Amino acid sequence: MLRAAEPADAMGIATVQVTAWRSAYRGLLPADYLAGMDAGEAASRWERRLRTPDPLVFVAESEAGLVGFASGGPEREGDPVYRGELYAIYLLPQHQRLGHGRALAAAVAAGLADRRMRSMLVWVLRDNGPARAFYERLGGAYVREHPLEIGGATVAEVSYGWRDTVSLRGSEAG
């Protein structure tokens, strides 16, 4: 099930985020940085975000509870082509490759389109092959690369873009 996130989801979102980062970024980011991530601190940040007017955050749930989330909003670097941005999309490892990621990406794309942002960009670590393959399967086109400092390390981040998210939004397109 997919739905808009609520402030009460903050701890669930934070738990998914920390768990997913530790799995997806093992070997890509410093181990001590990943080990030091704190779901409680992240939950506080998520609760504040979810209490803002009209946050664009969705959660995926299964019988097991909250298993993933995605968030988006205006593109943050002033790109002249892409107006919206998929800020984050994470799933618990055991709930990947079940369609939740595609549904979450479509929900964010639809939410952006509702806000007159029909183009979308997403940033992903260059060496995160599974994530890059996911965005390519969704029809994202490589845009550019830049360095990113995270956890005391400099890594390369690449972006994928959709000039029009109508194909990504699927049945929700309007």
C-alpha cells in the first residue's frame, strides 16, 4: 500500500533510511559514518519535515509495516531544464524488486506534476550500480556528474532526468 506520509511515520521513515543506507552504501561511504547514523536523530528531522505545509513524502507499507519511502520537491540547484527533484527513495533491502520503488517514484512524479513540475531530476552515487540501473529502467536519462562530500569522503554523484514524467507517472498522468 502506498500513501502520503504523516508526522507519525517519522521513526519508520528514519529506520528505513538508516537501514537502507547501511545496506546500499556499504563499501561506497565510510563504514564509521554509516555505523554512526542514528535513527532517532533522523526521525526528528523527518517529523519536522512532515509538519511543513504540503510535504511531498510518500510511504510504502506491507503487512510488515512501513517498508519504504520517497520524497521530492523543487529542483535544488537551479537546473534550467528540470524543475522537480526526487530527493530520496529508499526501501528495506528485503522489500526491493517488488514494485514498491517504481510506485514511490511514480507517486513523487505525480505530486510534482500536481505542483506544475512535470520534469524531474534525481541524484545517485555513481558507483551505486543497482540504483543507477533502477533509474535507467524507469526511463531516466543520464544528465551530469558532480562531486559530493559525505561522511568525510568525496564521492561522485550522477543525475538522471525525465524532461516530462508522463511515462513515469503512468496511469496517474494527466
